[in-house]
Amino acid sequence: MKGKRPTREDVAREAGTSVAVVTYSLNNGPRPVAPKTKERVLAAVKKLGYQPNRAARVLASGKSNVYGLVLPNITNPFIAEIAHAFQARVMARGKTIMLGDSADDPTRERELLKLMISHQVDGVVYMGTVENLALDLFEDSDIPVVVLTYADSDFRCPSVRIDETQAVYALTRHLVLHGYKKIAMLTGPKGMKNSFVRAKGWCQAMNSDLESENISWRAYSRAAGYSWLKTAYEAGTIPDAVVTGNERQAIGVLAACADINLKVPQDLALVALNGSSSSGFTTPSLTSIRQPWGEMADCAFSILSSPELSKLTRATMSGFDLVIGSSCGCDHTQTNDRRLIASWSTPSSETLDSAAGLS
């Protein structure tokens, strides 16, 4: 039979102090404790193996030290890397993260958010399955929320994101500088606002408009990229180059090219928004826009931990990197190491000018 779990009273007895002083020592307040006394308390905690009751600590401090993170689908490497970056930043702060994978289901997403609110997390970082976010759930709550990427959060709550129009402009401009003439845009479905946000970047670089026949509106999926390329091949309308709205579409395009023996970039150059480390190990390596998720996580948690910043209803724009692989046609010697391309990260987006090194 297991022995009785040590209590706060046992710690106080071992340290030769009161229960109140033990509480103040473990919660860092609300009253100060002399350093030597706190050392005795912590030594007693370690000796006895005392584990503070989490629920009691939440009631006493008003803080759970837990943050919620809701993401659309962590089977997507791009989304998984977001989760990885945020987990690391939370643990570095001595906190815990509650991860919710909505599996691209808006109903499940709402349930996850309700669960996190009921657990009184200290804040929520939220990337929605759809752009009409479930921010109504936070109207009767004092839990702060920060939205990732483009959605309908502007003027409702803070968000942290890159300028996707400028990112796609940088990708398209890179292809223009290569000398490609017929450059297509494969963006998301017309029912999503960010499909237009991304397509506008292509329009700016190509001096065109959203009605262009060179813009295709498809799902943000591998299957959509695959079928788009196969359809273009059968119709004899393969462009010189294509910009995809995300990495998954690009991987689908690469797979279709392999199946019909088109060479990338010789027969079709390819670049993608929102690449992940997977971009370094595609064949060929994929030129893509990368987001500095570590830095963006720091920004999000700074907002969540500040009562003033968490009340702002605007977007904080981060910089981004254009990471050069081989799929665009670049003949380079500095970044052809697949491991380097895969592990590319941004030390500080403030040093970037949208797409560093393009000019």
C-alpha cells in the first residue's frame, strides 16, 4: 500500500514555518518571504516529494500556467512546426500548453475552445479551420486570445501573421527575375478570403487582376495540386512556372510532374507559400516562403501576458524569408545542402525587408 501523500502542513512542519509561508514561497507571493526561509521551504518540498495541488494553486493565484493552442490539422507539416515552436516557447517560460487539433472541423474547433475556456487557461493562441472565427466564445470570458494568420479577427482581437500578399509578390517576382514569362498562380478556393489575399500578390507582380485565366482556385491540398497539374498537362496548358498557395499544393504538383515525366524546374518551375522543413527534402528541393514561428510565438505570448497588448485589436506583422531551393531554377552553391534548406530559420524578422536578397 502506498504511503500518504505529503501535504502542505507536512512541508511547513519540516521547514519549521507556517503553512501560509509555504504558500507564499510556492506562489511567489502575495507576501514576501525571506530568502533563507524560502530555501528551507523548497528544500522541504524536495525532501518530502510534495506536489502542489494544481486546482488550489489556480484558485490562490488566479493563474493556471497553462496556455491553449488550437490548430487546424497537425498532420500538415507546416501546422506541426507551429505546434513545435509554440510548445518550446511555452516550456521555456515554465508553463504548459494544451494542444487542440480541430482536424479541419469547425464544430470540433468550437468544442476545443470551450474546453480550454472551461479549464481557465491563461490565454489561447488560435488558428481557425475557417476564417469566420469562433471569437464569440470569448465575449463573456476574460481569457485573452491571439489569432495566427489571416482571418476575420481584425478589430476584434490581436493577431500575429506575415503579409501574405507581399510574400506571394516576393515569390512571383523571384520567378519574373528568372525570366519566366507565363507564370500561373494556384491559390485556394474562392470561398476563402486568404485565397484572394495570396492571389493579389501574384496580381501585383504580374500587373494583372483577379479575373486572370492564369489564376486557378483549388483546395489547399496535395490532391488539388496533383489534379491541377494533370489537367493542365492533358489540356496542353502547362505554364513556364507556378506559384502555389501552400506547400501541400506544391507537393501535389511535384508528384504529378514525376508521374508524367515533367522535369522541375526545366519543364515547370515551382515555388510555394508557407513552406516547412519538408521543403528541403522534396525532389527537387522546394523554393518557399518560411515564417519565423519561434519569433512569432514570442510575440504572441508577449501579447497574452500583457493586459494592455491583449486588448489591442490589430495585427502584428512579422517578416518572412524566401528560402531558395532548386525548384525555381536557381543554380546556387550556398544553399544546396538539403539539411540547410530544411532547417532554415529567421533569427529576427526585423532585419528582413519582405524578401531579403531578391534585388
